[in-house]
Amino acid sequence: MAIVDVGNMPGANLKAYMMLPIRILVFSLFFSIMYPMFLILGFLRALYLRIVIGPPSKILKYGTYPYPNTSGAGRPTHKAATHYPAQFLYDKPLDEAKLRAALLNLTAEDGIAADEVELTFKEEKPNDWPTSGSYDVTSALLPSFKKGYSYINKLFGPPFGEAAGYKEKIKIFVYNNDPGKPTVMHYGGSAEGWDGSSNYNFVKELMRRYAGLPPKAVFAKPEISAEGAAKFDEASFLLFLLKMPFNVFMNVRGAVWNMIRAATWAGGNEAFAPKIVAMNFTNEESEKLTKGCKKLGASPFAAFTFASQKAMREVVGTPFTTICNQASLQTRFYPVEGQGKERDFVGDWLVGLITKVPGDLTLEGAQADYKTMIQDLNDGGPLTKNAVMAKAYGVANSGAAGFEIMPPYNDGAHMMDRTLFMNNYGVRDMPPEVPFHTWNWNAPMWLGVNTISVNGKTTTLVGSCMWSLPIVEAIRDSIEITLRDIMKSA
């Protein structure tokens, strides 16, 4: 597999060099307005929450703010047209009446009314299975999608996408196919009421009920443990405030400069918009990857971060300096009595731990960083405390990582500039009674790598708003080459 010639690199071509004075002028104008505005907003929001609500354990008493309605009537954080977008495939067509009944039954349990849910079965018939697992995430499956145009563009209301209407809190489009062929579902879950893994859990429970299995009570609202509250409240609020000028500076600088850099008038090649591609492995390939990682003394998580950094060096020439690692605190600090190893609850317990990485990251170094991060999560260490403080005192405090993108977000996750948004949901499952095939989702910022293993099958999307589709494809291809080399070790 060869990495394609990516050609016209944003910021590193003749047009970009010629437009540099104008780029600097436009950057200076927007930065001079946005930096003080977001810095003041960040300070005021943090001070308000500290004075009115209190320490992190009070704000994130249930893992999220505003608080969920613990009476069981629902959450105030579900918002219309604010969706967690994903695409997943089935190998059998879905029954509309059964799916609608299961969906409305489940959403009602978290306070989402029937008229706030859209389920539409489209007439378009998907293509046959792609010849390999590496394909353009949507156009390879649906003829109406041009190359590079993905499920994300469809799921949001205008001006962000084609889907009309702003009242829906859950939005699902189904493209049925013949048995044995790919049936495509575009899923728009609650991006503020539930974190990312909870959106997966929501769909899992939806499909359990669709298959006629006994329903589970998945909408848990546990309070923070005494241990977690004590650890998180140790963090210094004064130090948090002192870090804010630098972090807001880095967030605004990176976002403004790279959005300008990506614009076609400035020498970019496809503007600042999501470009997403798939890298889905079969069960056999996934098993080889797991065995290869084990033989090399690494976890699949470390293999993905190592391969991603190697790809950025090879393709773009600009490695990332930071990884924003998505992690759930539910089992660690918001346990549900008697849950055991159960990880099927739906709520919001997400934080993003920030790890700094060298440009020449090795597989051994990636594994060491992974072990450090997991230990820090288990202990409620400094990385976890920083992430909790940033969520607790941010301008947004809930949902599937949207709060991490905000310019006043006060941690080292500068999402639009040399930061890998790494999200590995780990090993999950779907009931065998469900005709499930593939789950894919992505957060396409500077670089997003989102991966999961469901029923033994590792599926991944690579995406970016910064780089063009050919560049994103080349990054994906480089990652795949590295992972296939690891498979050979098996």
C-alpha cells in the first residue's frame, strides 16, 4: 500500500506564501477581538460557578452540569439539533415499526418527548460492501453522497447540514438494503446529555429492545463517590485561574490561524470542513492486531497513538505535541451499586486527559504514556484533576467532548492546533440477536482518530477539518501500514 502524493499542503504552497501578509492581517484582526472576549468569558464563568455552586465535586456531582433530573424525568442538557453523529452498518434491513417503538420507548425514559425524536427511513438503497475496510466513510456506501461528504453533513440542521428542523434531540436516518448487504444508519444522538460511550450504550440498548430482549434500566444517575470528591476538591482554583490566559491564548491562536490557513483563498485546499475516512478491520485482522500488540508489549491504544504520530511525520511533516485522551470516570468515581463490570449505563462522565508526546514517539513510549494515563485515571492523579477542573469550570460542562473544543477550555487540549483527539471506546459488544456489523464515529478537528472493537471487530475513522481529503486519506493509509506491520508480529 503506497501513501499518495498529497500535493498542495495548506500553508506550504506558493499561494499560501503569497497570501501570507493578508493571512497575518486577517489573523491579527480576529485574534485581537476573540482573545480578550473569550478570556473574560472564561474568567467570569469560572468565578460564577465557584461562588454560586462551589468546588468541582459540587458542580460535577453527577458527572455533568446542569444536573440531571434525579427524579427520573430526564435531563435538562438534551438540546435540539445538538447531535452526537455516528454511522453504523447492519447486515440485514431494519423493521421501521419495531425500531420506532423501541426508540420512543427508550428516549421517553430520559425525558425526550416523541415529537423531539426523528426516525426517517430513506428510499435510497446503499451500494454493496466496499472491497476493503479503507474507504470514504459515506460515499462508498450511498450513491447520493459525493466523495468527502459524510454522515456529519446530513445530520445537523441548516446551516450545518441538510437535515431540516431544529426541534429534534435525537435524529436517525436508515437506508435499508437487501439481506446480507449493508444497511446504513446515520445516528444523531444527544451530544450534550450523554457522553460518547453513553451514546454507544444508548444504541446498544435500543438494539436490544429492537431484538425483543428484556429492557435494561440504563439511565443511571449516580453521585460522585466520597473518594472522588475528596481528590478532585484538592485541586487549586487559584492555579486554575492563573493558567487561563495561556490556555485561552493557545486555543484562540490555533483555531483562528488554522481556520484561515485551511481556507482556499489563503492557500488551503478544501476549506475548514470535516473530511473523514474509514479504516475498518475484519475479525481476523483485529485478532492479529491484538496478538501483534501483545507480542510487542503494547496495547492497541498505544499502537494507534504511535501509528498516528508516525503518519503525521510522514505525511504532513508536523507531528502533534499533545493527545487529548477521552476517558469515562463512571466506573472509577461514579459507581452504581452492584454494577460489577457492567459498562452499559447512559449518562455523562467524560473527561479529556492531556498527555504531552515527543515528535519521534516510539511504540514503547506510547505504551509507557498509556500506562501512566491509566494509572492517573485510577488514582485521580494530576492529569485527571486538571481535566475535571477544566470541565467543571468551563463555559460548557457536559456532553460528548463539545466542552473541550470551547476557546475558554482551560487545559492543554488545544484542539485546533497540533493536538490528536484520541478516542478509543475499547472492547464492547452487541447482542448476537442484533444484525449489527460496524460502528464508526469521528471528531474531525486538527486530527481525530476514533476507534472501537465491537464483537471482536476493530473499526476506526480518521478525520480532520484542517487537512484536505487526500491528505486525510494519506494519513489513514500510513496508520494502516504501521498497524498491518504490527499484525505481522502475530
